[in-house]
Amino acid sequence: MKTNTKQLAAARRAMETIAAREGISVEEVRREISRAILMAQPRDAGIVSEIPCADAIPTPEELIAYCAERIQRERRNSPRPRK
């Protein structure tokens, strides 16, 4: 999966929504997500390395886009519950 411009823009909007909801800046949201990525790097290097990114470590936008795409793919591939 390659992250595209549309997915990155959606990730930025998601961070803006979180910032507004939490009463903090978008930059603070980015810092917190970046910190979580760095903390996961040593323990979960395999998972972090799956995320397509321009550099060695994914940006918050790349992480959000990857997670959203993965969730959408899993929903498409999972059987629908019967009513």
C-alpha cells in the first residue's frame, strides 16, 4: 500500500479534529503521535516497518493513513454479521 495525497490530507483533518476536541494544538497532537511511534519502534519494529513512509520512521500522517487503510481493507474482507 502506498500512501497517497488524499489519504495524507484526510489524516491531517483527523489530527485537526482531535486537536479541537482535546483543546490542544495540531502540533501537540503530532508530537504525541510521533512520540508513540518512537516508543513503539524498538519493541514493535516489524509493525512500524510495514508502514509505507518517505523516511525511516513514519510521520503521524503516514501512520494514520496506514491504519485507516488497513481498517477499511479488513472491513471489506470480513464476513457481514447476519441479522
